[in-house]
Amino acid sequence: MHERVKPVSPLSRTAMAYVLAGGRGSRLMEMTDRRAKPAVYFGCKSRIIDFALSNALNSGIRRIAVATQYKAHSLIRHMQRGWDFLRPERNESFDILPASQRVSETQWYAGTADAVFQNIDIIESYGPPEHIVILAGDHVYKMDYELMLQEHEDNNADVTVACLEVPKADAPGFGVVGVDGNDRIISFLEKPKDPPTMPDNPAMSFASMGIYVFRTKFLFEQLRRDAADERSSRDFGKDIIPFLVEQGRAYAHRFTESCVRTDAQSETYWRDVGTIDAYWQANIDLTDVVPPLDLYDASWPIWSYAELTPPAKFVHDVGERRGEAVASLVSGGCIVSGSRVRRSLLFTGVRANSFSSVEGGVILPYANISRNAHLTNVIVDAGVTIPEGLVVGQDPELDARRFRRSTMGICLITQPMIDALDL
């Protein structure tokens, strides 16, 4: 792929990023009982939504809106604390748009397209912006949206759809895009049994990433047309995009052209993290010597709410009572007190007490691991207290009775599960 050069006057400066963050993420099971999927913790310091928001900011976009719906309190609180630095006096804005029955007293957001349609007046109050970049708030990746905006204009497209290259065998799990030799979209199929393949690679298919670019005026016309159609489900993937594939100029944007990487030879990184196994694996991958996702790239930082905490502390070094962490990420406020931690992530404020051990653990904020507890391949939810002497990861049958155990053998542990134990 040839390298694209940003124009002198970036299109992103007159664009708005509109993030759809209302999904529950039910496949994450009890992790989303109290929070929406975009609010789930990731990578020791962030929430999942921080990746889409950071991509927008790093791409040069200074007008951002986030539509929320399902159990949105923790998500809204996180954004209020961590994303309040955009200033109206600099022609910047950050709007949180909860489903609030603004169009009808009986209707929340009926679908992804409706979540934009109900807030057209708010978007119009900003000018409106020249372009809107529609984003999903529940994926982990780094992408320069400016390059996608530029391609949208180069093609004189009505809509541009960001696409991920996936093996044909995996494509039935996605919305699949069929293209011609110029990457103009000729079909848009939802989870097809026989997906179309890429013209230049018959072993691969284009999967929609749920990222769309429109000119704002054109998008509003399409949303009003769709809202007047009683048969519509008010969804981009099911209604808006298929209509434009048939009636307009729809183009695919290859993620390989705008994925942000520190090494030109590294993989294009995009993760759904929508299941217990995928979430655990994506976090644990960060402990590799050279992880597939570089969180240390200062040129493309992942912005987030930075809680004020003391430094992490490791104490005790007598015999088996040694506080240590190897191949692990440890956040501020953690205390590893005579505990051994390997290939794990300790989020903010975690306490691991003497003679305990954690291996393959994703330990969310302010969890407390008591003495002599031994955890292997686990996700411990925020604020959970692991009781003294608890062993997880050694007896699959016992683990499955006590906790949420995945097909990969990963155990999700929440406080209600701990409270139900007869210890």
C-alpha cells in the first residue's frame, strides 16, 4: 500500500466524531452487569472507549459526541472526569448524549442510525461540521481517521466504510463488504454463509469495522429518509449502508492504510474484546516483550482519566515472602506485599497480600487478594475481595461451579460469586 500524505488543511479539523457507545456487550457476561461494554477497563489504565476517543483526538478532530444508552453511569462519569479538556472558545466540543426520548416520549434510541437522528439539532448547532465520522465505542485499535476522510473526498463518496481484512473462514461472523477493483462497494452482507472475497486476495474478505464517513448534510438527508420508512430498523449496518450501496457511491477504506503502528512491519491491530476469552487474551498480550498493541507510543497516546495515585510498591524479600512482578503491567496505587505476580495486569489500587500468587491474571481496580490465595488465568472484577486461601485455576470442575468459566478455561470472578461461596 502506498503511504498517504495528510493535506495542508486537514479535513479532520472541520469534522465531528460521533461515537456510538450504547451497547451492553452481553457476551462479557457479569462484567457488563453494572457497566456498558465501552466502559469496561482495559490495558491497566484505560476504558475501552478511550481508544476510539483518542483516535479522534490524535487524528485532529476537535468536535466529539458520544451517544450512550445501556447502564451508562460509569461511562458518563469516566468521560466527565477524563475528557473535559476540549474548550468551546477554541471551537472544540465534547457532548455526552444519553438516550433521553428527545424525539418521542416513548422512544429511546431504536438503533445506531436513530442514535444520530435524534440528535441532529445538537450537531447542527455547531455549524454544522463538514463531515461526520461514525465510530463504535467498543473496539480496541489505533487508527488515523484523517486518512479515511481524505480518501472519502478523493473518491467523491457518499459513504466510506472502514474495512478489516479477515480470513474468508472467519468472515461469517462479521458484516462483509464486497468490492470491485477500485474498492467501490458492490455488496454489504450481514454475517453471510458464503462471504465475498477481496478482488486481489481470494483467501481474504473485507469485514466492516462499524466506522463510517459521511458529509454531514448528506447524512442528515439519509437519516430523515430512513426515519420516514416504517420498515426500517433505524440501523446503519442493516438499513443506511445497504441502501447507499444500491443507490449511491459507497467505498471501502482499507484499515491497513490508516492503522497506526510504530513498526511498518507489525500487524494491523484491531480487537473486538467482546467475549471473556477475547478480553482476557487482548489484555494478557500486553505483557509480551513486544506486544502487538504499543501503549508506549508517545506520538499516539491513549488519553484517559488519570486518577491521582501513589506509586506502585513492592515489599518483603524474606524466603518465600517476596513481593515481585515479572512480565506484568502494574498501575499506580498497587501494593504487591510478599506476593508473586507473573504475566498479569494489576489495575489501579490492587492489593496482593503475602504468600499469594497471580499468574495470567487481569485484576481490575481496587481488588484485594488475601493471603495464601492462588489465582491462575482469571479476570477479577473491580473491588472484589479474594478470600484467604482461595485457589482458582487448578480444578476446572470446581471453578465452573463457583465462577464463570470460559471455553478457554478463563475464570471471571465477581463479588456476588465470592459472597455465594461456602468458605
